[in-house]
Amino acid sequence: MPAKIITFSIQKGGSSKTTTSGIVSYLLSQDYRVLSVDLDPQGNLTELLTLRDVEEFRGMTVLEAMEEQDASGYICKISDTLHLLPAEDLLATFSRWLYNDYSGQEPALVLAQTLATVRDNYDYIIIDTAPALGDQTINALAASDYVVAMFEASKFCYSALGRFLKTCDEVRKLVNPDLRVAGILRGLIDARRSDNKVLIELVEEDYGDICFETVLTRNAAAGRVAIKGLFDNNEINVAVSQYKPFVEELMERVKD
Ligand SMILES: Nc1ncnc2c1ncn2[C@@H]1O[C@H](COP(=O)(O)OP(=O)(O)OP(=O)(O)O)[C@@H](O)[C@H]1O
Ligand SMILES: [Mg+2]
């Protein structure tokens, strides 16, 4: 079976997209073969998974893979079962390449074609996106079977959510009829703030049928994964504990 492709996304910045896609990739890689795709020029997922300076990956990233429409030469092995297609700053030039030099059919399908070359080697492909609805994110949605909409409890993220789901509808209509919303993941919750509670409930009222039951609260150990990484991290069990019930829910929702 070819890999199931799952994108973690929302155009609002700082919504735990990278931390969640990194931890989910790590947890899934304990039982499955996983490819993590960093589709954000910030390269945060690359940094989180490798603890290396992203500039070291220049010329060996998802950008070059997309330019060749073949990922196979650009995969970095984090462990036997966790692989990474890295990103660094020059991924910001993707749109320029797409509209000046790409001569294929549909600009939104470049990533899908790129991943097709390696899809049979994995059980799951997890894509982390940039905080924008630009070409990279549209390509991620166009390549995916499922999308997890990330919600952090802020007014701006609440406003973004409806528009993000409409964007998913557009992508479904135009280029990827198979795209399904796996759900909305509510995270980065500060249990002491009543305004956080109000926003969480508002999302429940508006989108209750698609919200994941698991709601992730802010947790210092999870925040420190950016510093300590996922391997050789003495607090990794605390850092990932909240994510395990989420991964179980996710697996249930993406099993067909
Ligand atoms: N569960 C968590 N508990 C505490 N801190 C967290 C948690 N998840 C993420 N963080 C912290 O919150 C900040 C934003 O997280 P992250 O970088 O994962 O978000 P993002 O949506 O990928 O951001 P961007 O939009 O810039 O890509 C980071 O400093 C991260 O370490
Ligand atoms: Mg990020």
C-alpha cells in the first residue's frame, strides 16, 4: 500500500504545526516507516529532527526534489524508520521557479509528483507547512489524503480556521478530490486562561463534528523538544505523552 499522506497546516503562525508534525512523525516511526516533509522555508522541522543548522542542507532539500519531481535523491535518514525531506531558506524561491521555469501541467501538483517516486517506501508521509496559504501549502494540500487543521487558542487563529477549511474545499474542487479533513486539533492551550477556554468551546460549537477529542495543553517538555530534539532527550516521554491519544485518534480517522 502506498503511504498515507497527512498535512499539518493553518495559515496562522505559531500554532504548533512543526512541533506536532515532528512528534507525530516520531511516534508513528516507532511502528511504521515514516517520511517527514519540511515544506516551510524556516526549516524548523528540519532543525527539530536533525538538531543541525538548516543551511547545511542547502542544495539537498525538498526544493531541489520538487525541481526534479523526484524525492529519492534528497532523503535524509534520521533513524531506520524516520526519514526527512529537509528545507532551508531557499525554499522561499519555489514560487519563482514554479512560474518561470516549470513547464509541467499543474503547478499545484509538483509536490504530489515528487512524492510519488518514494510513496511506496513508507506507511505515512507527514507534511509540515509554512504559516501561509502560498504555493507550498497548496502543493501540500494537493498531495495529501488528509489534512489536520491546527488550532491554537487565539482570536486570529479562530478567524483563520474557517478560511483555511474553505481553502481545503477549493483544493479539493480544483486539483485533489481525495483530500479529506482528518480534523481540527486544538493545541497550545493555557488551562489558566479563561479566554482560551472560551475559544476552545467556540471551535467546538462551530466545528464539533470534526474536532479531535484530544486537546493539547502547553507543556514545557514539549516546548523544549525544539532544543533537545526527540532522540537522546531525557524528558521525551513527558514531552510526547499528550500526543499519544491524539495519534490514536488520528490513526482511527485515516484508516480507510
Ligand atoms: N505542546 C507545546 N507545549 C509548549 N510549547 C509548545 C508546544 N508546541 C509548540 N510549542 C512551542 O510553541 C512555539 C510555536 O510552535 P511551532 O514552531 O511548532 O509552531 P508552528 O505552527 O510550526 O509555527 P510557524 O507558523 O512559525 O511554523 C515554539 O516555540 C514551540 O516550541
Ligand atoms: Mg512551523
